[in-house]
Amino acid sequence: QVQLVESGGGLVQPGGSLRLSCAASGFTFSTYAMRWYRQAPGKERELVAHIGSAGSTNYADSVKGRFTISRDNAKNTVYLQMNSLNPEDTAVYYCNAFRSWANHYWGQGTQVTVSS
């Protein structure tokens, strides 16, 4: 049974930091690219960060230089370090394990709220 369990979300003040984690099980984690998406109220889900199975990374322009995605294949976990957060980063953040659009999995999401 495939599971992706996100954690680390919460309420943070503007300028603050959070680290999201996504613990995976039920599939061969090291062979999947891992992605973080987010969805703000009234908006479409957007891709925030991607890390390939070999470790290459890509970021949305809106988070470049502020967010860092990483993975630990020994722990079957992917992380998203988020720095310099601003209210526009408020969203539900979802972990995604991706090999193809016919072979991918979603976590349940974790809420991130940036507010003073």
C-alpha cells in the first residue's frame, strides 16, 4: 500500500522558515522523482519544486532562492526547506511521487499559513 505522509506545516510569520517532510512507503522511493505542489484557496495546484531520482532539482520562479528540495533515499523521505516565507506562500502543500502521469502518487497535504 502506497503512502505519502506530509508533516511540518503550520503557522509562521512573514520572513520565517518551515521545513516540510514527506515520508514515503509502499513503492521503490529511489526510482521516483519527487515533487512538491501547492494549492492556495481559489487557485489551481502548482508545481513548486522537483527533484529527480538522481538528485537534479527544479523550482518554480516564485520560490527560487528561497525554497530547497532534497531527498534522503535511505529514509524514503523528501524535504522542502522554505525560507523567507511571505503571505503569498500560504497554501496546502502536497507531496507527489512521479514516474509518469499514469504512475504517480499524492500525499494528503499539509497546510502552510504565513501571517502576522
